[in-house]
Amino acid sequence: QVQLVESGGGLVRPEGSLRLSCAASGIIFSRNHMAWYRQAPGKQREFVARITVGGSSDYDDFVQGRFTISRDNAKNTIYLQMNSLKPEDTAVYYCNSSDVIFDKDNWGQGTQVTVAS
């Protein structure tokens, strides 16, 4: 059974920081590209950041330079370090895995991030 479990969300003031985690089980972690998406109220889910099986990363322009994605293959976990948070970053953040061989995606249940003073 595949499980992607996000944690680390919460309420933070503008310009603050949060670190999200996503622990994966039931997948061959080293064979999966991993990503973060987010969905704000009333909006579609959007791409935030991705890290490939080889460790390369890319980001949405809005978070480039503020967010950093990383992975720990020994712990089957990815992270999203979020700095200089803005109210516009408020959303539910979802973890995504994408198997490079079988082209199969999985999603976590999401973790709420709220940026407000």
C-alpha cells in the first residue's frame, strides 16, 4: 500500500519559514521523481517544486530562490524548506511521487500552510 505522509505545515507570519516533510512507503523511493504541489482555496492545484531520482531540482518561478526541495533516499523522505513566506503561499501542500518506469503517480493527503500576521 502506497502512502505519502506530509507533515510540518502550520501558521507562520509573513517572511517566516517552515519546513515540510513527506515520508513515503510502499514505493521504490529511488525510482521515483518526487514533487510538491499546492492548492489555494478556489484555485487549481499547481506545481511548486520537483526533485528527480538523480537529485536535479526545478521550481515554479514564484518560489524560486525562496524554497528548496531535497530528498533523503535513506529515509524515503523529501523536504521543502520554505523561506521568506508570503501570504500568497497560503495553500494545502501536497506531496507527489512519479515512478520513472511505470509512469504511475501517487499523492499524499496534504498539509495546510497558512501565512498571516
